[in-house]
Amino acid sequence: MIRRRPQLLWLLVPYVLFVVALPFVNRVPLLVLWLFGATLLTPVAVGLARRGDRRP
């Protein structure tokens, strides 16, 4: 499925951003800023996936 629709890889961006934050939960004081940025990037990634997945 990914070979025919590589634009769906954009949907992995939010997942990766949130998973990367997990090891730093109690260590990094800027974790809230990281999670806020990941939350703001989620609709952008979904929009890019949708834009690339438009069918004629």
C-alpha cells in the first residue's frame, strides 16, 4: 500500500514525534514545548497526506 501511496508516510510524523518524547518525560524541562509543537504539527502532516492523496 505504501508503494502505491507514499504520501501516507506523512501520517507517521506525529507518531514519531510523540514516541521520541517518551524517554525524556521526567528529564527535559522543555517537554511541554516539544509536545505542543508535535500537536501543532499533527494537522500539518495530515493535511500534507491528504493533499498528496487526492484522486482525480
